[in-house]
Amino acid sequence: ETPPQPSYRAHHQPKPTIMSSSAVRRLSAMPPAALQEALMRVARTTTTDCPCHSASRSAFFSRAPHHSSQTHAREHEHHHEHHHEHHPEHHHEHHHKHHHDQCFSAHSLSSPPQDCSPVFVPRVAADMARRTAKLGTLNAVLRPEVRRTGPLLTEEALARSRITARWSNATASSSTRLFFVGGLNSAHQSSTKTPHAQPTARRLYAERAAERESAGESDREYAFEMATSAVRFGRGVTAEVGADAAHMGAKHVAVFTDERLVDLAPVHTVLESLRAHGIRAEVFSSADLVSVEPTDGSLKAAAHEVRERAASCTDSGHFDLFVAVGGGSVLDTCKAAMLLATYPPDNFLDYVNPPVGRGLAPPGPLPPMIGIPTTAGTGSEVTGVSIFDLEALNAKTGIAHRSLRPTLALVDPLNTASMPAEVAAASGFDVLAHSLESYTALPFHRRARPASPAQRPSYQGSSPLTDLWSLESLRLTGNFLERAYLDPSDYEARAAMILASSYAGVGFGSAGVHLCHGMSYPVAAGASRTGYQHPGYPTRKPLIPHGMSVVVHAPAVFRWTAITDPERHLRCAKVLGADIVDLGSEDPRKAGTLLADQITALMKKMKVPNGLSAFGFGLADVDDLVKGALPQRRVLDIAPAEVDAQVLRSLYEDSMEVYA
């Protein structure tokens, strides 16, 4: 007797590769009626015993020419005779018809894989929806089977990939079902078309818009995107900058760095590499141009100097390429100077983020830029953001646009070897905040939909893609930040932290950051008033490092945001080392406390100033801090709950002292 066949779920794993182009062309050529019958037979079939199945399966995947119907008939006849010879008792009309049906369904589809269980149907649907003109026919034919098998696959895949159910809910609410197959997902759009409808792109778009309208979601975002710089990571990749510049066709390069770095190995390596490839470099490093914490004044001065030197040393009056070697301040200065020098605005605030400025986009393309970080914190080498102090308001703001994103990031662990321990701590806590804020940010589908795709903002809210980068950055930070702080010679820890910085930059560059950063800007700008000067930084003026001004708010912020998604906050706490065996077994009300405890423990080990009071702020300063934070709507609106003045006031008060 034939043994029972194991079920698909118990025995097989789905294959990510589905169909060859030739197979799709053959399917596309089939009449609708034949296509419908073939697909429905596959949906009902779990295995096939046709001996030519496995042979034609290789043709199905390898794009080999499909054997002719005559060849198949001969193979089928030979198999039928062989089966009758060994099992004469099975040779009757019913068996013949059943076997013929199996062969017909397999070969009508150019022989799908042997595990052609119902799970194969969503895979066919996803591929065919993208690659054939019979989308309407396929949707109508496959919808019953897709509905039957879809939830099963989604739940299993979500459990494997640890993507929370809110993404499944989000896609379901926008009338899109995700099928995770072999680690990939494909969207199968629901349809109301008849099997013989001939849809057009305009009609499909109109139907999709009608579905959103009927669900009350016409004003909600339904898509997310991720764009980032090209990243090259490795020990010694800094020396490749000359080859990259030559490949870009550069002849004259503007190199930005700071006064301390200009005499150190990273900058020397860059200049030698450029010279070796016959490329002239102009270095911008003076303190009035490149400040440890950039101001609108330093950015204007840097842009003016770029224009002056470009006019005197280049035929075109413009530099072909910009290279930034340094920490976040150097990278942000380079971005802004490149923009302001290429397209001088009528008013400096034209490019500045609203509501402080107008938030205008650059009127044309910008020169390419290569970012070479020497600290492990800002992730500026992969983001399109430049942050600075607006001196007139005594507050931080910024310029943000996709075109400011560096073309290439050369992430070299050797460049952090000279980073002081205090800088390693401050920049590392910035990575921690980037990871946590982007992972707990407002989900993308809860944000208002832009008027056009071109107006989709850089900060779009958390999504399945940004979650991957943010969580991995958080894991690396939890494992290596303290080691990188305690021992500058620990290459493994320094390499892990600069990689975590870039990972976090990719994540928050699309998802955004929220309260910790929004609250930090007036704090950092207030250093001139309190006179605080952080140790380990090469500056004589008052300074609250960006990472420190961010992390002092983290415990209070995440205790407050945890109620919006306790499971996410529990997962972050577990990644940072909290003793949590099962997320579902923990009290959701304790999620914020568990995460805050992990953050404060790390802060205490690394001697972070104990709250705003350590920087010289008191309760009397809270109203001024709130006033400085409220204009930061670009980041405050990414918070998972609505933020107003009362919320900010409460969080500032709770941040006066962080740990006992």
C-alpha cells in the first residue's frame, strides 16, 4: 500500500524562487478558462505521482525549454503501462482519470514543485500579479484558496521572524495581505473583478483607493520606503577613498574635518589616497568653520569659504566631490555647507525644518559626498540630516532632505582608535537612543498620507524594515558599549559600536527619532547659560554633548511611551539584558520600568551625569525647556502618543534626577 504523504506544514519548507520567465509566458498565453481550471486543480492537489513531474520541475525553475505535449504523452503512457504491469488491480477507469487529472494540473502549470499544496497558490498569485496581464483573472480564481491559506502562513512567519502582529494588523487594515514565504513577503491585493475582467493600471488604482475610502483610511499612509547611503565596512577602507573619488570623476575635492583630527591618521590617509589618484584636495578644518556643535553662523561661514575657494582653484567654480572625515558635527557641517554653497538661499531659514524654517527642498542635484565617521554615534554618514544650533532662538534645529544623504559611507573601525573614552560614552548613548526611539516610533500606517509620493518625509515612522536595523543596533550596543568605553584598545568592541552606529542610522534615517531627541535640543543649547563643560572634549566653551543631552531623558520617556506598545518595550529590555523568559508572561504595566532600569544601570556604570540637575538645570528652567522643545514637531510627531506642553513638562521634571 502507498504510505500516507506527510503534510506540507510538517515536512516541507517553501522555496523563495517561484517561477521562471518562460513559465510565466506560458501561463500568460493560456486561455482564461484553462488557466482557471489548472490553478484550481493545483490548489486542490497536495502531491503528484507523475514520474515526469520531477524532471519537468527542473525545467520549470531552470528556464529550460518545456518538453512538448507529445513528449509528455509518451512519458505518461510509459508510466501508465509500467504501473499496470506491477499493479493490475489498480488499472481501472477511476484510477486512470485521477492520474490524468494530476498530470494535467502539473503540466498545465509547467510542472510546479512537488510540494504543490495550497501554499503554492499564494506564491503563484504573488508572482503572477507582478508579471502577467491576467491579474484580474488570477485574483478572482485564487481568492478562495488565498483566504484559506494566508492566515496560516502569516502567523507562522511572524512567529519565526519576531515581527510583531501590529504589522499584520496594519496591512490587513489597508486591505493588503502579506504572505511570508521562505523569508520573503509578497502582497496579494484583494479584488472584486470577475474572472474575465481585463484590468488596467488606472482601474486597479481606483479600486484600491475606493477600498481605502470605504475603510475610512483615505487620509492614512499605506506605504513605507527605505533609502540609505551605500555602506562599505572594513578595517582600512579609508584608504580606498581616492579610488572612489576617481571613479566618480572628481578632480577637485573639498575635505571637511576638525582642528584635532587634521593632524591624525584618518585625515592623513584620506589626503594621501586622493593624491595617489591625482586628485586635488582643499581642507576645511578651522574652528570658525567646523565647530564641535555647529551653529547657523559656522554653517554660513563654511559655505562662504567653500564658494570662495572653489572660485579660485577650480575651472567650474564648484567642487566635484565633498568628503567629511570626523564625527557627527563634521559630517553635518559638510552636508549643510555643500547645500548652501551649491544653491545659496535667499534666506538661510528657507532650507531649515518647519516650523522654524520653510523646509524647502534643494532646487537641483547636489554633488556626491563621501562620509568617513571617526566616532560611533550619530550615524550621520547614512542620513540626510544636518543638526545645528540656531543662535537667535538658542535652540537646536536642522536641515533634512534625502539629497543630503552621503553617496557613500566608508565605515572603518580603525578610525575610532583615537576616540577618548568620554566621547565613546556620549556617542554610544546616542546610538542607544537612535535604536530605541526608531523601534518605538509611531508605526508608519498611523501617519498622515502625503499629497504625493515625492512629499513622503524622511522620518516615516517604524516599519518592518527599520525594525530589523534598530533591533540589531540595540543588540550590538548592549553587548559592546561598556567595553568600548572601558578599553579604547578593544578593537572588537570599537568595531561593533561603529557598525551599530551605522545600523541605527539606517533605521532612524527612515523611521525617525522622537522624544529623547526632541527634548535634548534646548538642553544642549542651554549649556551656554548653565556653563556646563563635559570632560574629554577638545573645546574651551561650555558643552553638553549631544549623546548625553539625549540619554538623560530616556528613562522617563520610555516609562511614558511603554503603554502604547508594552511588548515592544519588553523586547528592548530583553535585548539589553533584562531577565525576561517569555514576553507574554510579563505584566505590560511593568514594561516601561523594566526598560528604564536597563538604561539607568548602564548609565550608572559609565558615569553619565545624573540627570538635568547635573548639567545645571533646575525646576525653574522647565518652562524654558518646554518652550524650546515644542517647535521640534518633526521629531515630536513621530512619538507613539500625542505630545503637548504638559507631557513635556512632566518628562523634564522626571529627568532632573535619573538614578539614585
